[in-house]
Amino acid sequence: METSHRPAATWFEDPEAGTFQCIYRFKHADGRWRWVTQQLLVLSLTRAGLLDRVLMTFYDCTTQQKKLAERHIAALAAKRMN
């Protein structure tokens, strides 16, 4: 988890570009896998350059991730046929 958040340090170099996104996968209680996207936008920093205020959103991106995986598998299968 820590490694996936390291790119978020962009607010130190450029506070205007202080955003990042992480995609998490977890197994739902019903046994199916779900993907959730977390997006964070830095709204303000302290004088020391630390995060002060952020806007964080989460949304279910399971459908998009499944389609992406299907396209990836199809592309790999097409390469094997060549």
C-alpha cells in the first residue's frame, strides 16, 4: 500500500498538479471481486508543504476493469495466433 501511494508526493514538486489515483481490488462478501478507484485532489498545503485539505472520491470501477481485462486477454490471444 505504501508503495502505491509514493507517486502522490507530486504536491511537493508542483502543488497545482497534486493529484493521484489508486485502484483497489477486494473480494466482496458475496464472493465476487470488486474494483474501487480512489482519486485524491490536493486542495491546500500547510506552510511546511504537508497536506492540509484534500478532496477524496471513491467509485466502483468493476465494469471498466473487467472490460479492460477482456481486451488485454484478447490482445494477448491475438499475438499468440500470429
